[in-house]
Amino acid sequence: MIKKLYTTKAISTGGREGSVKTEDGALEVNLSLPKEMGGPGAEGNNPEQLFAAGYAACFNSALQNVAGQKKVKLPAETTVSATVGVGPRDDGEGFGIEAELTVSLPGLDRETAEALVNQAHIVCPYSHALRVSYEVPVSVAD
């Protein structure tokens, strides 16, 4: 359980070849199924790109938070790259998702960089959710 500080909602219409937007209208994205998954690869994004973008940004913020607590100045060129893959699960029961992070901290010594990244991986809510295989509540609207 968590004490929620912020909640947002996104609404999808048309699945992977439709659109998704946030309830407040701050984000609206047209979606397209990638060629690798049998789609046209048309203009638009896909859920994995959105997940990768959110994970990279969240982890970067967690890294900034951890560095601040430890009084370490992160290089201005710090980047977090999230690679997300999707495909059939080995058990044949649908699809699974995998993620991998690569953090670039140019100029920071390796020992400090690894300590910050390891702590950020504990702090980041995306990392936590993936690590503990969070069970998502699902319901049908009235």
C-alpha cells in the first residue's frame, strides 16, 4: 500500500491503433501498431514507447533525488535510457514486457555512479512495480 500523493487517469480509445489521452487533456497521443507486431508502422506512438518514456523520466528523477540526498552534483549531461520490449510469454498465456535501463553519468567516478543508480533503482516507483510484480486491480465500469 502507498499513501497517494498524486493520481492521474488516461483513457484509451481504439487500442493500439487508436488514441490515448489524459483526463485533464495535458497529453493526447495517436497510436500505431509497429510493423514488428504486424501493424503498418504508421505515424503515431505505441504503448511501449510511452512506458519507456515514463520509466526513463521517472528513474532520472529518482536519480536526482538520491544524488541530492547524498549531496552529489549530477553532471548536466546525465541521461537515462529505457529500452522496453514486448512479446509472447514463454508460458503461452499472452504477452509480457521487459525493461532495461542505461544511465550515463559522464565525469562521475564509477563507484559513485553505481551507488547512485542502485539506490535510484530502489527509490523509483516504476522499478519497484516491476520488481514486485504488482497485481493491478481491474474492474468493469458501470
